[in-house]
Amino acid sequence: MVPTLSIDELSVSFAHRSSTVEAVDRVSLRIAPAECVGVVGESGSGKTQLFLAVMGLAGNAEVSGSIRFEGRELLGETAAAINRVRGSKLTMIFQDPMTSLTPHLSIGTQLAEVLVCHSGRSWAEARAIAGQMLERVRIPDPRRRLSQYPHELSGGMRQRVMLAMSLLCEPALVIADEPTTALDVTIQAQIIELLRTMRGEAGTSLALISHDLAVVAGLADRILVMYAGRIVENAVAGELFRRPRHPYTAELLKCVPSLSGPRPARLPTLAGQPPQPGDALQACPFAPRCPRAADRCRIERPPLMGASTSQVACHFPLS
Amino acid sequence: MRGGFAGDAVRRLRANPAAVLALGAICAVVVATLLGPWLNPNNTETLDWLHVAARPGLQSAHWFGTDRLGRDLYARTLAGTRVSIAIGVVASILSILVGVSYGAVAGYVGGRTDHAMMRIIEILSGLPLIFFVIFLTVIFGRSESLLFISIGAVGWLTMARVVRGQTLSIRQQDYIAAAIASGASSGRIIAKHVVPNVIGPVVVYATLTVPQIILFESFLSFLGLGIQEPGASLGTLISEGVGEMEAAPWMLLVPGSFLAVLLLCLNIFGDGLRDALDVREG
Amino acid sequence: MTRYFFTRLAGAVPTLFIIITLTFFLMRAAPGGPFDQEQALPPEIAANLESAYGLDQPVWVQYGRYLKSLLHGEFGPSFKYKDFTVTELIGQGFPITLQLGLMAMALALFVGVPLGTFAALHHNSAADYATMSLAVVGIAIPSFVVLPFLGLLFGVYLLWLPVAGWEPGSIRHLVLPVLALALPPLAYVARITRGSMLEVLRSHYIRTAFAKGLPLRTVIVRHALRPALTPVASYLVPAVASILTGSLVVETIAGLPGIGRYLVQGAINRDYTLVLGMVIIYSTLLIGMGLIVDLLYAWLDPRVRFAK
């Protein structure tokens, strides 16, 4: 079975003054059909840049490596070829619903244009389908919403519209970049519930990017942990939480406060700062903050090793 | 800290080849107008009946040719450039003084006074000054004092807006509140704190005001509403040149090129300075 | 939307009213003006003025009469051209100036906006620098230098176009004047569009548009253009002012019988009523343009329509 998304040795770098900054450092991963993969990491870990590169939205960055979507190589393709896939079979939802919709076009137009562009439907047909999709994402009174403008909708509703937009052409993969970060907690829960339902109904793969483990925990089958532009751990969700193998993952889990159990005297934190994109390292990037670091960690880069559903990049993984 | 700021700006300016070239050209023109008369003894007034409307040539006595009355174009053009630049600089200084005072007061006092003062500027900005000038010319006749007043009125609006914006933001700063609390008078605060911080934008917009004013003066002189005979500025020379365009094109080309180069270089340099100091309008 | 329009209209009318009133009383009060009792006027002019303005009546009656005559489109008798009224003169010249101005404005917008967009899309390339350099030239060099230079090149040396003069219905005579008139606003529009487009292209909603797989053409025209044009709309009123000002010079040089030339002649000949009428016409044009721009803002950004 061909994986929906297959990334090999992908690097994304920016020229900055006289040096280059590696936002993504030789990342390889697979996403299978109907699989939900959570991608977790701090800001600066490269998780967003990684998927922007997949979508061809990396801007001025130098992208090298291989990105295969449903078996077809995307890197180096013409803009026209990428546009056929982008927005229809491979879609992305962004973090900031308040600014991600065009202010002067109606909701109906912004939804319908996806169908008109990709499926060759007429505007009238496309609007009708868009209305149905708004119903599916549980927006009340969908017909009226079609003629409204983005500023007339709340943040939660706008994010539902973004979701609807991404589902219109029955995509094989939806990339959701921090879909709930900008929203209230109650709305967050609703959006996550919606994502869960969508997955179940259509069998779409989902790449869920978040810095919040809790968000990812409810949805992901498998979780990738990123640090300093690299994947440091890849494990099935349950396993990751029960038996993290990378010291960074372990520290992350310790930082999530629990509602049950005794109140800690102090909230646990991770000492130090994550490396900024640009601190080029030959060694393990986590070594400065790692409680288990040894000399080998400071000289030699640990490769990502293991089976397809259980990988870790560490010289001395936890067992 | 201010030394570093100026040093930064100079560095950025030097990295801008267009602005540097422009500055060089401006200096060359200024030097030429001042030293030119020494190089070629021809007078602006002398009528050379032997060489009426003569073509320019380095071999002949008249390097840039002569006009319809036999006056040497080299001397006249340099004199005209001198007049244009002089008016530009003097009027600019006037409008800068007015604009800075107006803007500083508006920005410092704030509140309804500021609001009212800005409304006045808004209304004045909307009216093309030329119609106002023409209207006054009709009533009072053509006079050179009217010319100066109306030219001075061109530049102060933008300057006032810029200074007011800067003053407003400086006013908000904590150290001003501290100064007021410690009993410093408004005058002292304005002199010690506000003025040094608005110098940057003022310099930039002063550099951009000069070409505006030179343009306006040339425009009025071209139409016959500005400098009157026998005085001449580039505007009047160009106007004469247009009349002789087909027979003696150099009468148009020489003053026209001088004006074009002068305005172009002033604008390029002003833009470069604005980019180097990274200044925006209020 | 209609309520927005009428609110704006209601604001514009008083402004016009103030201008008319101010010019009326200024002309009365100014020393050396035509109504100055010390002035010795030729008898025909005095008689004309008498009948038009009723100079023996109290000022308020005169004002009322003036307003009434304005409503009829009567600006009074001309000072210089004894056989014509100002209205007739304006009627002759206005269509030409209007044609000139509209063509120049159209050129400025329909070339300036695409040029600015092109420069933004090729940011920091050689094409970008070239375009912006041309823009500086357009802004810095005045039309009374550009037009004669163009005339020299195309009219005298290349003999492609006439240097000056005008025939009714002729387009050839308008080419150089329109070009010279359009150059400064074109340059400004290009510069403004470029800056504004660069900013809009950085927006999140443009990123979304690209993520939807829309072709570049669609993203620019449907998503980026309207927000990018708001600063251009703000520039429209100064653009009209610039074109009106430029028309004075362009009509004079090119010998076009438009109202711009009348204004200049009026100033030199001290033709009060003509100049007064012209000032009112120009003010009306500018205020009208301001109204149109307000409507334009509402179309460009729907949020404005809902604002109180």
C-alpha cells in the first residue's frame, strides 16, 4: 500500500545575513492512508516549516530531499502541477482563523472557488455543495452564512469554515497546523470533536501539528516528536505516553500538569532554551538540556532508528 | 546612543549608490552655479547682436548658445539655477520653521487643540495651492512678495504632520512624565527632549521639501506668475525655451535639463536619506 | 450602503457651501478687487457687474442673488472677453479639459496598478529596481519639462506626432499632453501599489489562497488586488488635484483650448469672475472626487460599510 505522504531527508533552510539557517534538518516520515499522526514540538522545532514545505508554501527557503504524495514526487514540480494537488487532495488548515480568510469576499465565494477551480463545477453548483459542507461542520444556518463576510463570524466558526474548505474535494491528507491554539478551550474541544468525526466519516489522513500534547492525545494514532528541526521520537500514541524513549519526550510529559493526583509543590519545567534555528549542530541538539547526556552525545548526531512505528534518535534511549 | 544612530544612518546611506551619486550631482550643480561665472566671463545682461540664437559649442564664446536677444545661455542658466536654488532653500527654511513649530505645539499640547490643528492641515492639504495662488494673483496682481508667501505655504504641511506625529509619540514616553513631575517647564522639555528626537525626520523631510518648493516656484515662473523680468529662474528660462523649441532647441534643453537633474537628484537623495533613517510620516 | 452614501453626501455639501461663501466675500473684501470703490472700471464692465451683482443692494441681497445665479449655472460676465459670460467660456473649454483629465487618470491607473503589481511580484529583482527608478523620474520631473522634451523628440525630430495645436475630435494632438499629464500620478500609483501589494502578499489570507491551489492570477486579482488598492483610493483626490494643476501647464504649452488655459489667462488678465467661477468648478470636482473615493472605500472593504 502506497503511503499517502512519504518524506525522505527533507531539509528546509533559509539564508540569513551571511549564514544559512536549517529550520528542518533531514527529516523522514511516512503517513499511511486514514492514519492520524500528531506532530509535537516547541516553537522553533520546525514542525510548521516542515509541512509548509510539503504544501509548497516555503517562500524563499531552500528545500531539498523528497516529498512524495500518493506516490508522486512534489519537489521540483511545476506550479501548475502542484496546484492540481494543493487545495484538493492535499489541504492545510492554519493556526489563525481570524486572519486566514479574505476579508472582502463572502464565505460562499471563498468556499465555492475551491470547487470551481479543482472540480470544474459551476458557481451555483459549488455554492450548493459548500452549503452542505457547512452543515457537515455543524455551522448553524448555513445558507445565510454563505453570503456573510468573515468578520461577521466568530473565531470558532471561521475555523470550521477553514475545515470545510479543506474537505470540499475529499482530500487524502489534511494538515492541521495548531488548529485550536487561537481558540477558547470550549471551542477547542468542539473543533477536536469535529476533526474526529471527519476522520471517521471520510477515511482521510490527518497530520495534526501542535505544541499541546493534550490536543494531540485525543486524536492521534501515532505521534512524532520534533526538536531543533529533527524528529527525535516516533511512537504509537499510547506507547509514547506510557513509555517514552527519548529523554526530551519524557521531560515534556512531566511538564503536563495532571488534574488527578497530589498537587506538586512546583510546576515542573525543562531547564534551558531550545536551540534557535541557526545553531548548527553536529551532535545531538538536546544534549545541553539532557539529564542523561554523555560525551558521545556532544560529538555524534544520533540517527533516527527503529521499526516504522517505534523510532527514537538517541544514543541512550530510556527503556 | 545618538552618535550610533547617526553612524548607522551614514553607513546605510553610503551603501545606496543612487543616493550617493545624486548627492554628488547636487553638489556639482551648486558648485557650478557659484564658480561658473569665473570660468566664462559672459554676462547675463549683455546682448550679443552678432550671435543671436546661436547654437551651443565649446569653441564659440557662448558655450550653451544664446537666446533670441543674444544673451548668453550659459550665464543665464547658471544664474537661473542660482535663483531657483536660493528661493528653494530660503523658502524651505521658512516653511520648516513654521511646520516644526506648528507640529510640535500640536503634538505636545494634544487633545482638542491638536485635533483642531490637524483638521486645518487636512483641509489645506486638500486644496491645490496653485488655485489659491492664482486667485490671490488676480486680486493683488503679480508681486514677488506674494510669490514668497505662497511658495512658503507649500512645504510646511507635511513637515507639521511629521513633527506632530513624532512629538505625540515622544510625549507618551515615561521620561517626559518624569520630567514634568520633577517640575520642568514645557519650554525646557520641548527644547531638551522633543527637539533632539525630531531632528532625524525633520532633516529627511527638509530634503524632500526643497525640490517640492523649487518645483512650485518653477511652475509659477513658467506660467508667468512668478519671477518677473529681468530676473530669471529656471522656470522662466524654460518658458522662453518652449517658445523657441523648433528653431533653437538648446534654449529649452539646457535649462530644462538643469531643472530635471536638480529635481531628480534632490528626490533620489531625499528618498535615500529617508530609507537610511527609516522614517515614516506621522 | 445607501445610508453610508447619503451621510457622506450630507458632509460634502456644507464644505462646498463654505468655499462658495468664502470666495464670494473674499472677492468683496479684498483691496484692489473689482468691487473696490476706488477702482476705475471701463463702463461696459461696470454696467455688467451692476446688472449681474446688483451692487447697490445690501451685501446679503447680493449674496442671495449670487447663489441663485449659481444654481442656474451662471457665474457672471467675463472681465476680459466682454461678449462672453463665464458660463459660456467654461462650457467651451470644459469638455476638452475633461477629456484630457479622464484619459490621463485612466492611463495613470490602468498602467500604474499593473506596473506596481509587477514590481511587487518581482521584488528585489532588476525589473523591480528599473520600474521604481522610472517612478522616481516620473515623480520628480515636472510636466512643463516633460511635455516640451517629448514634443522635441516626437514632434520635431521624429515627426511622429504634432507638437501643439488641437482639432476637434483629434486624438493625435492629445497623445503627448495626456502622456505628460499622466506621468506623475502614474509614477505615484505604481509606487503605492507596489508597497501595498507587497504587504498584502504577506497576509495570512493570501497564504490560504495559495494553499487552496488557486493559480497566481486568481490569487492576485480576486484576493490581493482589492485590499491592495485602498491606499491607491486614498491617493485619488491628490491625483485629481495633480492632474488639474498639470492641465494648466499642459494646455498652455500644447495650445489646447481647455479651461486650464483660461485660468492662467484669467490670472494674468485679472479676470475676476472667470477665476472665481473656475475656483468653484475645481473645488466641486475635488469634493465630488472625495465622495467617489468614500464610496470606493466601502466597495474595497466590506467592513467599512458596517462601521457606524
